[in-house]
Amino acid sequence: MNEHLVALGFLGLHVTWWKLIGYTGALMFGGRWVVQFVASKRAGKPVIPRVFWYMSVVGSLMTLSYFLFSSKQDSVGVLQNIFPAFTALYSLSLDIRHRGWHRDKASH
């Protein structure tokens, strides 16, 4: 998965499958703030929808896998992503335990 993708060669980019995983994880991890902003704006108060936690978990695990398994193998990136993955999993479990599985659907 560390081979360059030919499909992106015409752009002059050196992108591998691992980099695509890392980019997707970074976009998902950052995009969760857009989701939180939109949910809060709609509610007129600070809100953290459950999808925020799912995006946190998936995004941090994807970027963590990039730093662990790609040719990068960067310990700084591992440390930077292991703690958000743990806290997001914990927060998601608290949200499910406290509000149940169907809390977002029940609130409408």
C-alpha cells in the first residue's frame, strides 16, 4: 500500500493508499467540527451530536493507522492520534450508555 498511485501521477502528487487513508482520516477528524457547528446552530445552543463521536473515532483511527502502518511510521503522529481515539471511544460509550442507542431519532 506504499506504492504510488498511477491515477494521481498526472497531478505531480506522490500519493499512496496509506496517504489516502491518512487524508480521509484527517478530513473526517476535522470535519466533525463542521457537524458540531451545524447542529449547534440549528439547536441554538451548544450540541454535540453522536455523529461527532463516530467521526472522531473513525478519523483518529484512520490517521493512527497511517502513522503506524505506512512507510511514515512516525511516533509523533501515533501519540497525536492515540489519545483522541481513546477519548472519543470513551465519550461515545458514555453517550450511548446515558442517552441510549436511538437518542438522535427520539429527539425529533
